[in-house]
Amino acid sequence: MKMIKLSPLLTLAFLIIASSSCDSDDQPKTCGNDHLESYEDCEDGNLLEGDGCSSTCRIEPFWECPWGYDCKPICGDGVIMSPHESCDGLFLNDQTCASLGYTGGSLACETFCRHDIANCTYTVEQISPGLVHSCILLENGLVRCFGDPDYLGNAGNTDSGPVTVQGITNAIAVHAGGDQTYVALADGTARAWGGNWYGELGIGSESDMEPTPLLIPNLNNVVAFSSGYGFACALNNLGEVYCWGRNGAGQLGNYLQDDTMAPGRRAVEQAVEICSGSSFTCARLREDHQYFESNLVCWGDNREGQIGDWQTDGCFTSPNDLEDLPRVTSISCGYDSACAVLPDHTVKCWGGASYNFMPRTVEGLSDVSRVAVGSDHACALLMNGQIKCWGSSEYGQTGTGGLHGAVASPTAITKLSQYTQLEAGNYSTCAVNANGVAYCWGSNEYGQLGDGTEVDRADPVGVLP
């Protein structure tokens, strides 16, 4: 038999060809590297079981992984995959409205396999979303809060809630700020807890943190609160507004720019509604007020035009009326902007990069009863119970079904209707429906939406009772 001798160059080429034809099973496996290989069904960047993609990168039973990524339980297959699903079709996991903590009603399952509580009933009188937490006031005078455990009013708490604030049994109003909470009680007194770096709790001293409710001295018969960065204001039943805390921009409205750690000089009287932004405050006055051309006055920082007086510089240490808006029926303040509902049920906004220094009409809105402004988004409650939102949707705070990006014009939230209350936090939004059930959407980094997760939500989710 004749032997053929290969040249060194041909030998090297043969070895390369031979090695490239080896079976892929002989190659090192890289499951869990977040890169989908040809021999993998799925890839989720880990080697855990029970998350849809197994430790060998195979799709697990009752899961689907579109394009090999973003695995999720198959909704509609009649199998409840907890904790990702709370129900599936007609299978409610043996739960009812009552077993979930609501007072009654009929429980159902939504199309994405979460309990639908729209027809449950509850007793939420008021909801207030903040930056890292939110609170609800119940019909029985209890206050329940959810979000960062350090700011929920209970010392040593580690639960993101909702948890009942201990020692508060007869509340009539609640306000959640950046990391503070203020509560008015039926006996005419007021309580506050949370961060107190600038004396914004109004207790007469500064401190890093006060974990439990403390009495705010020199405040009587409070009906509403508002707060900004390092300061807060209260409205009493006589229409008087008192502010305290940080005052470098005149946001306390007391003609000074000195900080104060307790309620002092009155900012304005004959008020019926107040709101605060980062460093400014506005008040809506009674229609029979006697001191201004408009029933809307604002004071504090005006560098972004948030006072609405056609300027973008300086500070106002005392109330300044918005002559372009002689009469408004509702107001709301965001980080550096504000909006008002007019008697014809349209909306005008001013301040910040979106509206500049003069009140501008928000196109596409009519029949509005209330407006709510966050840091960089806003929503309007219509007279028919529908909600429309616009602005940044980075965290889903517009509730229009998408994260990131922005919503250029007022867009309806298609999920649910018949809302009766609407409030905006910094990067979240909350509402209460006609059955007294609360819903929230947007940023949920600390659990401040109250749905038991820390997942940002682009659609309204029910607040757990």
C-alpha cells in the first residue's frame, strides 16, 4: 500500500478542518452567561431553577421564553405559578376579596394572571404617594403605609408593607412627602415622622430620623398638608397656612429666608387648598377672598418660573398672585412646575422645562375635575372617572403601559375607570376608585406602590389592604 506524505502546511489545514467538525457537546458549556447559544433553549443569565430557564438552559414546564429570553409563566394554561401569578383564568387560588383583606365584593383574574380587585370593596378615604413610601387613610381613621421600611412610622420595622402605623387611630388627613409623613387627627392635633435634617417635621429640633409619630406643636385643627425638599406646610380649618423647615428660597412665605424648625408666622389666610414643589408653595383661596386679584397665590423659588409671573429669576418670600389665572378650582405642584384646573374644566400649567414661566393650556384635556403633578409627569382626573397622563414614563408613572420614554400628550389609562381620587408622587401615581380601592403605578424601587413587590409598574396595580 502506497503511503502519501503530507506537507506540514497541508497537515495543519487538515487538523483545523477536523477540529472544526467536532460535535458541540465536546465544547465547554456556558449556560448562564446571558448569551443564547445554539444548543440552548433559553438564557436568563443564571443557573437557578424555577425561574423559567433551568440550570441547563432548557425551558421549564408551564413557562415560555420568547426568543429565548425574558421567561414568564404561561398565563391562561390553568396552572398558577406563584409568586409570578396569583391566579389563572377561573382559578383564583382559593382566594376571595375578603380573604385578601377587602371588605367584600367579587374577585376575578386579570388577563396577565394577577387578581383583579376592581369589584372588591374597601374603605380608602385618601391616598398619598411620596418618594420612597406612600400612605393610605382608611375610613376607620387608621393609616397604613408602604415602601421603605424605615419611613413607615413603626420603630424597628423591616416590612415594606402595607403596615398600620402604631398609635394613629383617629386620623382625618395624611400626607407622604419625600421621606416624611404628616397626619392630622380628629382631636385637632397633628403628628409627623421621618427625615428631619432641616427641621421639616416641625417638632422644634433637627435630627437625622424620627421613626415614630411625634406631636407637631403650635398646630391646631389641620385639614391638609403639603411638603417639598426640607420643608412642609399645613392648612387649618380657618384657612390659615403655616410653613416650617428650610427657607433659603422663601418657600415658607413668611417674608424671610431663615430656616425655622416649628410652625411660626402665618403665610396666608382664606386658603382652601395647598400644594408644594421642591422649593415653592401655592395656595388656592376662597372665592370671596379679599387680598389678591387671583384666588391662586404662590411663593418661594422662581428660577424655573414656578411662581407663574412671567419671570424666571429670584425668589418670592411672600405670596404672589397669578393675575393670568383670576380663578382656579384645583391646584397641584410638582418638582419645579404646577398646574391648575380652570372653571371651564381645562388645565393650565407653568414652570419647569415643559411649560416655562407663564401658564400654558394643556391641549387635549377637557372635563377635568382634578390634576396631579409629579417630578416630571402629570395626570388629570376627568369628570367621567377616567384618568389621562402625560410626561416622562421612565418608571411607568404615566400608567399607559410602557416603561421608559415619554408620553407627549394626555393619554388615557385604559385599565379600569371610575376613579374618584388622584394623587402624584415624585415618580409614581395613585388613585382610588368608586369602591374605595386604591391603585398605584410607576416607580416601585422601595415597594411604594403597595402591591407587595419592588417591580416598577406601567399599569395600575391594586394596593394590598
